Amino acid sequence: MSQHTLFVCTSCSFAAGQREYLGQRGGYHLWQRLLKCQQQGQLPPTVRVQPVECLSACNRFCTIAIASPEKTTLMFGDLPALESATAIAQLATQYAASSDGVIPRRDRPTLLQKGILARIPPVRSSARGAISKREATPTPSPQP
């Protein structure tokens, strides 16, 4: 069974134009709500919530990423700090159940159908996912 990590940027702003709410950054509030979801069993046991100081999406508010070995990493931003935890928990459940980490837009919770910042391909181990020479050879550009 694969381990999955849900990264939560704890230094993200609360909202566009508002860094803090009740003395804490928005990312901190989101992280706390996700921990509560975890304690209530809304996240699969294979998903670990990990706070990070920065995911370098500073022009966005409340950013998360979910990753696992051999799966595509997904990164989302502009998430409402106080209203996103349940949708993120649903996405994490879908991600954990997927074979490759790709969750089609139409299948994601409504809140996460927009705001995707990155879809990063998995790092393949040489034993499992080595690419063929044909795949590694660049396709020549058409000449004008």
C-alpha cells in the first residue's frame, strides 16, 4: 500500500489581499482543519498531512499539493482556508484510490475543479518505468 503526502503551505495568505485571520495565516487555518478531518477519519490512513513553510505559489492564497511515489503530483491554489478541508479530504481519498494520481477534472470535488496549479509527472524508477529510446528521442520540428 502506497503512502501519500498531503502538503499544506502554512504561510499562505488567508485570502486575496488578506494575509491573516484571527492572527494566523490562511494556510495555518487550512492545515488545522485538515488535521481535524484526519482525526475524524475523513482521510485514508495512507494519507499523511504535512505542513510546509512554503510551496512557492505566493501570488495565490492557500496552496496544497498531494504526492506519492510513482504517481502524478497535483498542486492546487486559491483555496478558501475555512471551507476547503472537506473537499481536499475527498480529493485525497480519490488520489489514494487511483493508480496514477490523475483525477479528471469532472470527477474532482467542485471546489477543486478549478485552481489546479501543476500536474507534475511521477519520477519512475528504472526498474518500473524506464522510457524507451523512441520515447526519449525528441521529435524534430517541422521546417518552414
